[in-house]
Amino acid sequence: MSDVLEKRSTMPVDRRGHCASGPPILRVEGLKRDYAQPSDLIDRIGRRLQGKGKPPLVRAVMGVDLDVFHGEVLAVVGESGCGKTTLGRMLAGIIPPTAGRIEYQGQDIAAMSAQDRRRYELGVQMIFQDPFSSLNPRMRVRDIIGEAPVVHGIVGRREVDDYVSELLTKVGLDPDYRERYPHQFSGGQRQRIGVARALALKPKVIVCDEAVAALDVSIQAQVLNLFMDLRRDFDLTYVFISHNLGVVSHIADRVAIMYLGRIVELASAEQVFSQAAHPYTHALLKELPRLSPGKRRFDPIVGELPSPANPPAGCAFHPRCPKVMERCHDDRPLLQGIGPGHQSACHLNEVMPGMEMPVATPRYLKRTVEGRE
Ligand code: SF4
């Protein structure tokens, strides 16, 4: 994947962890999403007999503040069930938030006119994990890619064939494939069709939800290369959702680490991989497979992700944290700046006297940088 690595840009970041490249294209503030737990009749009767009320809500996303800047690749990383896919779906307008606000190009999407709302919905597209189930098996590739741009007036019916051929070429497929059906393609080719379908609507932001997770490692590298080429050719911005820090290390400019519905660390990719501050980020880094003869190949994170319907008090990571302290049990740490472009939510970060902004405890950071954790 070294070719991919070379295509990553070095985005400048400001003190709040933002790429200093103008106003954000997407901004979310206090974003929350709850789900009611499904319950059948027996469940409801049982709860009533026990004097219990409705089952607790599943709090998938519990207050996320985030900016996405034009041209960057922002990776959102965490274990399954941490809320990253729900966050991505809210960004793409597929599901509405329970609370909070989303701004697209400076406008609150909840207050947009119908015309601006359509501009937002076309401008933010999503690519899904499973390329097969996200493509209609009864439609030819020409219609899968060409239908929406015709409906939205991006291209006329007469030009749609040429438009689809051009997009297929851009994503590395033979234009003659446009008459085929999804089952006639390999997994990597199907993901390329999914990319072409998203590009057909001329988006500004693409939310990739585990877009390479279902592919072989060799194909993953090709598709990641494709994403980076398309970013250059189409001036795209990516929100790249993944459970694998190894994958995002090749393409991300910034990385947001999510745990149980909240962002617990946000920093440039270089900072995350060389001076991560949050114990959960360290645990994710340790999980990456390593090729060192005679040593264990990877260290899985101890314990299970707690239920988002019943999150632990205090720091949500405390039942699994090797650094847990007394106060972590009932005092939830806030996400705060710990250095230029670097935010973390952990009590191991403390306010230095005379500093406007909290910074990381130097001793702790020094130990982690030297890899002695
Ligand atoms: Fe661990 Fe405490 Fe930091 Fe949470 S606040 S990550 S439990 S040290």
C-alpha cells in the first residue's frame, strides 16, 4: 500500500484540531442519535409484570462536534457498535439526528429551502460496505449509475450512455461493462461501480462506510488508490469510516477515534500514529497486526464494548482501560485540546498553569511517544 501512502496530503491543522483550509464544508454540533429498542409482545408483557417501563433507548451517538474541511480525508475509527456508521449516515442525510445540528457549506440543513436541501443531498454521497447488497441485482450497470443523474437533470437521456462510459473509465472499468448486471462482477469491481454511482451525482463530499472492509487486501490497496486519484481529479472530500486504523493510516489527513457514541481523540494522522494520547487509541494501535518474529502478532483489546443502551458512568472506557483511576468511575472527561491540532478526552490530560488550553501530561505523552506503554 506504499503507493497509497504517497498520495496523502499534509493538511495544516489549527489549535482546535482543524485543517486550516477555510471554513468547514460540513460542521456538526452536539449531534445525537437514539434508537428505540425493538420489543415484541412477550417482552412488553414481561416488562409490565415486573413493573418496568419501556426498554432504555440505545444511544448510538451521544453528542459529537466535528468539522470536515474541503479536500481532506477525515477518518472516523472505532470498534463495531461505537456509532461511527450512524454518524456517517447522519452526515449523508440518510437518517435524521435526534438532536444537534448539521451545517453544509455554512447552512443549517434543518433550515434549508427545498432547493438547498437538494443541493446538500446531491453534494454528500455515501459508499457502503457491501458492494453487492448496495447494488440492485435486477438493474444493468448503465441504469445503476445513470438513473439518478438523469432524474436530477445532471445529464440528459441522450447523453447518459457517454456519461456512464466516462465514469466507468474513471473508476478503472471497461465502458462495455455497462450492459452487465452486478452479479457478473468481482467484489472489487462492484465497489468501483458503487464509487461511479456516487460520482455520477457530482458530490463534494463522499462518506465511505467501511468501503474496503469486504475486499481482499490486494484489492483494498487498489480501491484506496482509486479514492485518492478521484480526490485529486474531482476535488473531493472524504469522511472515511473504518474499524481498522491500519487502513486509514494510508489515506487519512485527520483521524477521529470514536468510543461508545463519542469522539475520544481527534488529531492529524501523524499525531495519532506517533503520539496518540488516549488509552483507547493506544489499544487500537496495539491491535494492528505486526510482523515481528518470536513475538505475538497483535494484542486484542481486552473486554467487550459496553451496551450503548446502558453506558458506564464516568469515562465510558473505564471498565477496559489499563490506566483507570478512581475519578474515572464517575467523572466523564471532556474532549479538549491537548496541543496544536490535537484533542483528547482523558483525565490523563491536565491543565498546565498559565496555559489557555489544557495540554497532555508531558510525562505520559513522553512515555507513549517512546512506545513504553
Ligand atoms: Fe482511562 Fe480514565 Fe482516561 Fe478514561 S479517563 S481513558 S478510564 S485514564
